[in-house]
Amino acid sequence: MFKELTIRTKMFLAISIVACVILVLTALIFTGIYKDLIFLRRIQFKTMEVDGAAIERLTKAAEKSFKPREQYQTVDILEEHKAYGNAEKVLRKMMKTDSTADPIEKISVSSNQIILRLARNSFKAGWLDKAIERYNQYLPAVPDDYDVRGEFAGILLTAGKKDQSLEQYQKLVKLQSDRTEWLLLLASAATSGYDKKTESGQKYITIADSALRKALLLDDNPLIYKKLAQILSWQEKYDQVLIYLRKCPPVGLDEPQFCRMFAEAVASGADCTDDEAKHVVRLANQGLAAPEISAELLAALARALRQLGQTDLAIRLFEKTIDKHPSDHMTRYELANFYHNTGKYLQAEKHYAILLEVTKGQK
């Protein structure tokens, strides 16, 4: 009796296991994962041409092992890194496989493509050193993949390796001398974090200036003129700043960086035209009505108006600057002096008194 019961139990367990396997396989087939797993296990790595569809299929199959990037916003950071770690394991396993290609898909993928995928996965996970190592492994094998080289240059800049980034952009400029994009990116990388007080500052400015002038030969683009004007502004060559800006449509408050540069050039005493003076007044009036305008831009416009003799409007902008940024004591001191120099002694007294209290508090 015990023996018979044991056999029945074994049969029941066996049937249950088979049923579970069938249910799992059915679910996998319906979700498309089974097909992708078969693809991953059978894929063969040979150095050969791979079309875009094959790489897309490869990427999607690998990413089945972890959550899509757009879902990470709701995932704890440790879980996010765990997901990237899972992707790393899948891709590394794919590198080691020596099985035959999927007979249905008939796709073979170069191991270089997996190295690139590993590099991108490492970068997304924040493993910068590992990402850089893998890009350096990929690019010598595929030197004419210019877009990936540009991608790598940007990652190097993100990692704080500015000189290495510039080296990659300079290679791209030589390899594809007809692409304005590389010249603009080279200039942008050279001027990132620019500090004129450092010894290397002038070296980077020279690189950027040269790249932008070459870009102008390929594309007469207003943005290039503005970027050149920005470089000249950093060097306080304000007459030349206005010359380059005249080749562009008038700057507006929606371009705060260039608008401030324009105002600073006028404030410096550079020789501006009547139209440029009127444009400063127009920007100032717009600035008074714009709640989101920065204190820095307001102050720059106020100084330009002061240079143009627009006293009342300049004072209104200085006052709005102080309202937005009460702790800007240098601008307050500038305003107090402006009031004094224009005979408005009571207003000057008010701001000098505030500054005096500040200095007492600092002792």
C-alpha cells in the first residue's frame, strides 16, 4: 500500500512539474523573452558586417535582463546599479559564447559591437573608468566609427579629462574636415570651465578661436559669430565683440548669455551704433517687465544704460537688481556711487548706510 502510494505521489509530482514547465514556457513565448534568450544563447561572434536591425535586436535582447532606462526614475539608486550589473553579466556572457548562430535569425555579430555596448552600459551606470577603458578597446578596432569617437570625446569631458577629450575632437576634425559639428564641439570642449586666471586658459582659448574660424569657412552661421564674440568678450576685446554681433540678428532676453555679453560690450565704452544703443534701451524695458530675468543680466544692462547716459532707466535696473539679490554688496556700492555722482544724495545715503551695517557685522 505504501509502495503504491509512493508511485502515485511520484506520478503526481512529475505531472505537476511538467505542467509548470509548460505554463512557464507558454508565458515566455507570449512575452517574446524565450525567443530572445534562444537568440542570445545561439549567437555567434565573427568579425563581419552587421546591419542596423541586427544590432537593434541584440540591444533589445540584452536589455530584457534589466529595466528600461526611463523606469529608473522610480527605482532606488542601488537597484539601478544592480540592473546595470545584470546587463554587464549578460553582455560579458555573450562575449564568451562559442555556440553557432541562430539558424532562424541567421545573424552573426562582431565582438566589437558587444564591447561598444559594454562601454555604453558602463557609462550609464556611472562606471567612468571602465567605460573609458572599453571605448579605448573599441575605437582602435573600428577607427572609422566617427560618431562613437565623438561620443567618447564627450564622455572624457564629462569625466574631467579635458585634454584627452580635445585630442579625440581634434582627430575627428582631421578625419572629417568637412563636418562643422566637430569644430563646434571642439570649441565648446576647449572653453568648458574656462578661467582666464589659469595658465592653460589662453591655450584653450586659442584652440577654440581657431576651430570657430575654420567652422565659419564651412558654414556662415550666426551661432558661430556669437561664440567667437563670447571668446573675444572673455579677452575684453569689446570693440571686436560688437563687430561680430552685428553679423547676427539682435540678441534678446531669451539668450541671456549673449545678451549679457552685448550689454557688457556697450558698458565698456566700445563704439556702438545708434541702433545698438536703442536696442539696449529696448532690452532694459523688457527686463523690467520680465520676472525671471537674472540679477547678473539686469546689472549688465544697467551699466550699459549708465554708459549711454540713460540715468533714470539705469537706476531702475540697478534697484531691481538689488531687490532680486540683496546680498550683492558690490552692485549696491556701485548704485550708491551712481546716486552720489548724479546728485541724488539721500538715495546714496540710504545704500551707504546699509553697506556700513554689513561691514560692522563682518568684524
